[in-house]
Amino acid sequence: MTPEQALAMEEQTSASGLPGERPESTRVASIPTYLAGLTGREVEVLRLVARGMTNAQAGESLFISPRTVDTHLTSIYNKLGGLLAQCGNPLRHREQPRLSAGP
């Protein structure tokens, strides 16, 4: 399962509603929930990275630093680690620029 497939599955689940949920007319406003407890910002980062953007490109698109994108990706990997391992971790092939410690 690719990250995009996982997100699509989550959107389908959210759209169809969960068993025992109150009807739409009686629901109170709530924060959306995502697969494996991802935050909304993590989902935004994941979508951009899944499309092939680098950390710098995703950060520029979201008005955050590449380091913040990296932090979000670390959190995503921690939350989706098992799922990513099962699908062959499609994000592992991304080129990650590394900061050098010295000359």
C-alpha cells in the first residue's frame, strides 16, 4: 500500500462515517482524525513527499523550514512504520540532502 493509497483509504473511511457515529445533523465540530493518528500538517507533508517533492520543496510549499518537514517525516515514520514496512517503504528511495558536520 502506497502512502497515497493509505490516505485515500482514510478519506473513504472518514466520508462513509464510522459505526455508531451520530448522524451528520447532530455532530459537533471536531478536529479531523487521520490514519494512525497523523496530524493535519503531517498529512499535508506526506502528500507532498509522496508526489516526489524534496524536504526543501515541501517546506517552501507549506511555508515551513526543511528541518520542520524532516521532523514531520520522522513523526510520520514513527506512526506508520509498520505500514510502510509492509508496503516496501515507498518513501525510502527519496534523495535526502544531508547537512555536513564539517568540510
